[in-house]
Amino acid sequence: MPGLPSPDSGPSSQPACLPGGPPYARLTPFLQGAAVFASLSLMFRHLLAWAAALFVAGMVWSGIFSGMNDGPGWVFGLLAMFLMISALGSAITHIRRVWLVAGRLDSTTLSGRQRRQVELPMDAGQAYAVVEAAIAELPRVEDVESSAGSLQVRAYVRRVDLWNGRQPSRWNLPARLAIKRNSVLATVTPGQGTSTVTLLFEPDAGWWADLLALDEGSNFENAEAVTRAISRRVADQRRDEQAAAEQTQVEKELSVARLNLLHAQVEPHFLYNTLANAQVLTRTDPARAEQMLGHLIQYLRSSLPQVDESVSTLGVELERTRAYLEILRIRMGARLAVEVQVPNELHGVHLPAMALQTLVENAIKHGLEPKPGGGTIWILARGFDDHVTVTVADDGLGFGQGTSGTGIGLKNLRERLRLTCGEQAGVAIVANFPSGVAATMTLPQSNKERSHAA
């Protein structure tokens, strides 16, 4: 991943080892020399620091026992020899373990203090959460201190405990004085669309630890573990985002397909009814049949260019419905009266195409047409703070007295409202007083700002 260091990338990449060859055969001659130089330099500094410390200790020892002729000098000599051998063994162990962990030897991998800088393609809050979780997953981590305000995480990691929590012997001075844990400090720096994470891995000790104590690669191991954990978490997050985007695209395509199917079920329903009525009028009243077909042509001329649109506006649907009602006036005559109360400022409210006409068709077919004297149909629209209501009411026969339909039109309308306008949209049907039915569509107020192609 870009920005994340890898022990097997960059100029330290190594050619494959020949079968049966020693591990160091993977290094070029130049890198072999660099590794030897780095190793010898570390051993020399470590032994020199111990020699200087023992020299100071020897001067103190000789000052204490200066009154004695021979003095216990041999005791100090044996102790100094033991400490120098221990220091040499510690250096060899450190070099060997770093080689096993890192796969290479240089001044960076051999250092007891490690620094990493990682660029993350996310904002500071997300980067902080990723880094905090990665550090908390380190083995033997303890005392995690998080500060979301300053975008810092500090933690301590216990080194491998050879005594399993038990206190070492009082005579085992190296074990009793050994450094018990390492510290981790992570700082997140916000950027423009990205964040920079700086990671510091150090011994939980003072400056003397750089000279007299070696960490056997534990800080390098912690640095690699944290960067791997960050890489894994970023990759998982990107994979989840990609899967969510693909799922959203699939759901959008399914919604469009369902809307097209539902819309295709609405248009033919009106056309078949109108043509059937015109067919009847050609036998009983040819003049009115001709007038109806003229209105039908005008209706189709205005509506067919938008037949593929799943979303329309209240103003457009109102004009379409008025053309439809003019056709019905020819058939019903004085038996049909229409009253429209729709404020001009609500003409921009979006709703599914043919939604208003569906309610008008139901009111006439099941309420007014079966009623001997006909009646009135009202189209009302009201705006509120967070929603708009569009009501189609009639004073027809009402529930239980008019003709009963299949309910496909209203079922399709509810589904189209949900897919087009969201879960807050819906249709409610109640009895009208003193007779008839009132059907009310509830539309979110945000529909006024939606684009026509939504």
C-alpha cells in the first residue's frame, strides 16, 4: 500500500536464495559489507560504552579499597570480565534476532528507536481511530493513553518475560535491572483529504539505554506490527466502501427497473379505457366521439414525450389530469364537476408520473361513475413545514357501495412513492363526509428541491 513501509521493498530487496545456500547468500557483496559494517559498528559502540562504564566503576572501586595492599581487585576483574562477555552476548543476540525479524541488517533495523511515517487517505478522525485500534491490538500492550483532542495515542508494550511474571533472583542483577517494556507514541497530523501518522517506538528508559542496553529488535518488531495492522485496517475499510458502493449501485438499478415496470402498468390502463369509451361513442354519438378523440390526441401529444420519466411535478401532473378530465366530461356531461385548489408555489413538488391521475381514475371509476347523479371531484394541495399533501376527494358512493377494483393501481402507486420519494411518502384513504372517499398523498417537503431526473 502506498505510504506504508515494507521490510521487503526499496533498495534492500534481496534476490532469491539458491537451494541449499546459506541465508547470507541472498545479499549482494555490497550489502554483505554494509551489514557487516553495521553489525561491527553496533558491537563496538556497545562494548566501548560498557568498557567506559567499567573504567569509571574501577576508579571508584580502587578509591574505596585504596588502603589495602592487594585489595579485592581480582573480584572486580572477574565481575568486569563477566559483564563484558554478557555485553558481547547481548550484542550478538540482538544482531541475530534483528536479522531474523527484518531479513536485513543496517543502522535503521539495528537501532533501538524506530520511527515510521504513514500517509493515510482519510480524514484525521478516521485515521486516529485506525491507529488507536492498531496499537491496542499489539501483543502485551498495556497502559494505552488516548487523546482524541490532540490526535495522540501513547501506549507501553511489555517485552517478552522469561520469568513468566515471577521476580528474578536477587543475584541475577542483569535481569533485575533489565528494561521491562517499550513505549509507543502515535501522532496524527491532519491534511487536505489525507492524514499523516508519525509513529515512535522506543525503550521505556533514558538515554543510557542506547549505549548499554539492546532491545533484541523488539521495537523494530512493534513498528512492523503496527504498520501491518494499519495497512490491513485501511484495506478492509476500502474493501467495505467498495462493496457498499457496488451494493448501492445494484439497488439503484433495481429501483429504476421496478419504477419503469410500475410506470408501464399505468399508461396502458388509461389508454385502454379511453379508447373503449370512444368506441362506444362512435355508435351512439359520433360528434362527441370525434371530440373525445381530439382531446385524446392533445393529451397524448403533451404526455408521450415524458412517458419514460418516472418522476414528474405536481404542475405537469395537474395539466395532464385536466386533459384527462376533459375527456371524461364528454362522456359524463353534467354528471361530473371538478374543483381544483392547488397553490402555484406547490407546482414544483415532485411526485411519480401518473400518480395524481391514478387517484382521479379511482375516484371516478369506483365513486362517481356508478352513482346515478354523478358528483364532484376535488383536487387539493397543501404545504406544511416538512411535507406536502395532495388530496383527491369525491362525493360518490363511498366504501362498500361502489364498484370494487383489484387494488393494483394503489399498490403500484404506494411502491412508486416509496422508491421515488422515500419511506416518508405514502397514501392514506379515508371516508369523505357526508359521502365518498378522500385519498391523500403525503410527500416530503424536500421533493420541491429534487431534480426532475432524480
